[in-house]
Amino acid sequence: MDISSFQHKKKVRTKHTAVGLLDFMNRDLSFGDGQLPDKRKQGFYNELGTLIRSGIDISTALELTMGSYKGKDELLFASIRKQVVEGKSLSETLEGEQKFSRYEYFSVRIGEETGRLGEVLGELSKYYKSRISQRRKIIAAITYPMLVLSTSLAAIFFMIKFVVPMFADVFQRFGGKLPYITGLILRISEWLDSYIYLILVFIIAVVIFYFINKGKPWFKRGSALLMLKIPLVGDILRKIYLARLANTMRLLTGTSTPLLQAMKMVREMISFYPIEHSLAAAEKEILVGSSLSDALAKHNFYPEKFIQMIRIAEEVNRLEYFFEQLSDQYTEEVEYKTNAISGLLEPLIIIFLGLAVGVILIAMYLPMFQMSNSF
């Protein structure tokens, strides 16, 4: 497929849209960012792509698609259709609305330039469907353990903060030496009562510190490296981002996006320091003649299996296919590990809650048993 004419146009366009591109792209992967939700994007691209592939013109297809939406979404798609009818291309319209990412704009523009708009829209639909599915499965796997853990910690906090002090008053009236475990629980309760507000201030300060610094390079680098070193969590996090990287590269290479441009877009879209840093360095390596696999092999973020698959893909000239295989493989591994950890955490949390509550109750009633035996 000849896209040389598009590449020439792309360079001019990049100068015009480069300002603020990184911030704009990062918003695509966050919540509450003013962009259209992934679910609506997936439905829109699926319906529009199906209609265009069936031979319906873009204006009529947009009009038919509008019927599926209400409220603000209906106004958005009505605005898109109006601009297309007035002569704008779909890609220019998506770019101007600022409800869609640079990734979508670029993909749709390639589809228009190459005559594969329906196919590209279908690929965008598959991309968002995959992303939604992965997110839902991960959330479903961790929701119950986190709920049980939160309830357990709340129950323990309630007992130490409110129940234990009641027993402390009783012990004070009776006097006498308390068992070690009882004294320990009472000291913990006193410490918590004395420093509860300081703890709350510290938590609030940490949250504020995070939101102030989360976009700064040093913080992104440090937090990413720290998370990757956490047992189990680091491995899952690495595979989540490898799956996202592979899935995004699959779509871009499938629409004949030039490799360097695809890498730049992925780097700007995925706000994760190891990927941003390694792809930026790999771009420079490729410009001086290195292959993608050799350039990425210099960074220990990428497993040997990932590098080998890309090397084979380069040899047989099937990057799209191998990126798809990598995406599917890492997605399955993430789902398996999150489900396994979820299944393991549930009984462990329940055991932890039982032990903690049991220790507190024993510590509180043990002195009472001793006092009753003394009479």
C-alpha cells in the first residue's frame, strides 16, 4: 500500500498540532478527562464502520449512527455530521471536537487517505472493546478482595478505637497487672487515639503530593520503578502495559502507519515511564539503522520473549500479526494472574480478620478471667 503521499502531508501537519500533544494523549488513558468514554467510542466506531463497509456514504452513516445516542452524545455526533456535510473530513472533525485522542484522529486519517476507512473504524472498535474487556476483568478480579480487606480494616479500627478504650476503663478501676498482650493492645489503642488526626493529615498530604507531582518526570520514573519492584504487582503491571503497547502497535501497524510515527504516538499515549523512555531511545536507534527488536533489547523492561517475537515479526514482515499475538498472550496472562491472586487473597484476608479480632477479644477478656479466678 502506497502511503508516501500521506507521509509527506503528515510532516506538515505535525508542526501544526505538536503543542500540548503529550498532555492531550495522556488524557485519553485517564478517567474524568472530558473525552468520550471508551464504551461509547467502541459503539460509535463499530456502528459507523459497519455502515461504511456496507457501502453507505459517510454522511448517511453518521445520520444513522446518531439515532443510538441521546443528550450530549447526540449533540456531539450531530456536530460531527454537520461538519462532515459542510466539507470537512471525518478525521479533521474528530480532531476539532477534542473528545477523541490524537491516536484516533491519526488512524482515521490514514483510513481516509488509503481508502480503508471502514476497516480502520472496525479496528478502532476492536481496540476499545479489548481495552474495556481487560479493564473489567481486572476490576472484577480485585473488587471482592479489596472490599473484604477494607471491611476487615474498618472492623479492626472500630474495635481498637472504640471498644478497647471501654475495657481500659474497667481495667483501671480494678487495677492489678495486665497480661502482656492486653497491655500491647491498650498501648496501640492509646497511640491511635493520640495520633489519629496526625495520621489523617499525613494521608491527605500524601494525596496532595501525588496530584501535584504525578505529571513530573522524576515522579513518573520513581513511582514506575518502585511499582515494578513489588512482588506479583510489578509483574502484573509490566504485562498490563506490554499488552497495551502491543495492542496499540497492532492497530497502528495494521493501518500502515510508519513505524517511527507509530512509536511516537504510543510513547505519547501510554503514560508509563519505562515505555516512554525506551521508545524515545529506540526511535533514535532506528534512525541510525537499528531494528526495533535490537533497540528495545537494550532495555530490561522488555522480556526476552517479547523481543524474540518482534525479531521474528521483522524477519517475516508481519508486525501486525505478531503484535496481536503478544497482546492476546499478555492479556490472558494478566487475567490468569489477577484471578489467581484474587482467589488466594480472599481466604487469607478472612483468616487475617479472624485472627486480628480473635487476638483483640482474647486480650480484652483474659484479664477478666484472671480477676474472676482470683475471687
